Amino acid sequence: MSSIRVLKNFIAISRHGSVAAAAREIGLTAAAAGQQLQHLEAEIGIALFDRNKRSLVLNNHGRGLIEPIQDIIARYESLGSGLKNELSGTIVLGALVSTLMGHFGKALDELKRNYPELEIKLIAGLSSDFLDQVLDGKLDAAIVTESPFALPQSAMWTELYKEPMVLILPQTGQKRSRSTASDETIPKNLPFIRFERKTWTGHLVDQTIKVNKLAINEGMEINSVEAIIELVRQGLGHSIIPQLANVDWKHDQRLRIHTLPGKTIYRKVGLLERKRHGRQSITAAIKAQFLSVLS
């Protein structure tokens, strides 16, 4: 029977789509990781990946094994954790980069302090990309914005906090203050830097523009809140983005922040996970940690 290390190797390869990348993560040589995968497939009697020259892609057989193998690993890693009365083992989380700048980073630090035996592996990306990875079992859970679409019945999302959508402009020498935007607020020659339309946050930007009946001079389209903020600081445009929680923009001498005159639209950030999975004790602790940080 395959060892836990072989099973962990399979999960790592399925996540990275690369034997070499998985080997670096788990501390093996690429040759050893490849041999372990071949051993697992030989033991089961079926191929788990479709192979090409550049990557490995899970086939239907492999996708079907993700959740049960993760459950086996979780059960193994939890042995003795009840005696120690603390969480331990490994959880793989997807996270928006912008959430790491806000409340999630603080909550994550507190969680690690409270549970030193818990290992958290973070994968950065976009909310829309994380949904499939959570459903396929490549991620245990993900910190994402609320989906503008109905989630599959096997998935659940729990709100952790919310951030208002605000207008940001470059500072131009005026006295710094937070004010309400108006048609005169935005210079006519200043292009709009839009968060990528197809993303979940991009849907919120469109909703904010429509609700506030804003006239937009389209410019660039980018899928990074951090990059947008820096471009606005440089005077290259203006944008509508979520006011990142736990980030002190009041003292940013290169930005002007304005609330919008119409209905306030919020980006809601929460934990996306399968309704049943082997790491629910850890995701429950993450949700509890957010409540304690925000209280």
C-alpha cells in the first residue's frame, strides 16, 4: 500500500501540473517524485494524468481520487492532534493577493501563532480560477470574493468581511481629504484603469459604474489591485477598486480616495470550500480567527 508521502506527492503534482515543481515543494528530486507517481499508478492499475511534453493534466480517474486521498492525508495528519488539543498538519489555501494586504494577512499571522503545528501553503490567484481548483480538490479552500453567479451545490462560501468600492485618483497637490465623488472630481483627460472585466471583482466595478452613472474614459485593463494603485499613484489614470481592509490609505500622500454618491457597493470577501472535505476543522478555525481579529 502506498505511503502517505506517495499520496502527498500525487496531490502536489496534481496542483502544480509538474513533477519538478511538486518535487521542489515536498523536498524530493524530480526523479524520485516521478518514480513515486509511477509507483502509485502501477499500484492502482490506471494512469492518473494525461501527459504531454510540458505538463501533466489530471484525467477523470485522477480527479476522482483527489478528495479521498486528501481525506486520507488529513486523517493521518490529525492523529494525536486531539491529544495535543491543537490543529496540525497541512492545509493548502488559495488567496487573492489583495486579501494578504488586508485582514487575511493579520488573521493568518494570529492563526500560526495559536497553532504552531499547522502548516499553511498559500497559492495566489483570482477568485474565478480558485472555484474549479477547490471543487477538484487541488485546494482545500480559498479566500475569494463573493461570486456573482450561483455556486455549485457541492460548494459553500462564508463571508468574512467586506470592503466598499471607492474611487481613487492621483494626488495633485490639493489638501488631502476623503470626500464624495462628483462629475467634477474626475479630470476629463484622465483615463480609467479598469480591473479585469471577467473577474468577480471586475463585475463589482461594472456594477459600481452603472449604479453611480459614471462617465468612463476607458484606458487600461489589469487584473491586479496592487498594480492599479501604483499606476494611479504615478498619475497615469484613476480607478474604482475595493478599499482594502486593514490598509491605511489615509496617510498615502500620492492618492485621493472618494466615496461614490450613489448606493455603496461592497466587495465581500469570504472562505470558499467544499461542503464536505477532510480539513473542515482547520477551515472552521480560520473562520473563527477572522471573527476574533475583526471584533
